[in-house]
Amino acid sequence: MFIKMLNHHYGPHCGEFGVSYAIKCGNDDVIAMTLDMSGDKYATLSYKINEVDYGNAFEEINIEESYSMAIRTWNPTDIQLLS
């Protein structure tokens, strides 16, 4: 999943339990979110910002559950879904 930030906002910057993760995002930054469900028991969720990989933000995600991607923003025109 690729998201382009159109106006200055923060990107994914908290991982598990509010631990600092990645960097703050600005205008025209591209965020790639990857949910890797290839494990036998658990999945991982990771992000890239402008092609820089920040590793796993979340681990041990139960693969038996179903999930939906969500984006939180103050203004829906602040983001553009790229793919």
C-alpha cells in the first residue's frame, strides 16, 4: 500500500506501546505500508518512508484474524492513495 502525503502531517511514528518509530512525514512524502502474513502463526506490519525501510512497527500479529487498513487524517484531501 502506498500513500502520498499532500499536506504536512505526521506519518507512522509510534510502534507498539507508543515506542518512537520512524520519522515525521511532510509534504510529498510517500509511505509504503506492508502487512507480511507469510509466517506460520504471526504477521508483521512495517513501513517505508520515501524508500527508507524502518523495519517492523508491529510483530506477532495473529494471522487467524482479519484486518482492514485505516488512515487517520484531519482532512481527507491530505492524502492520495497510490496503489
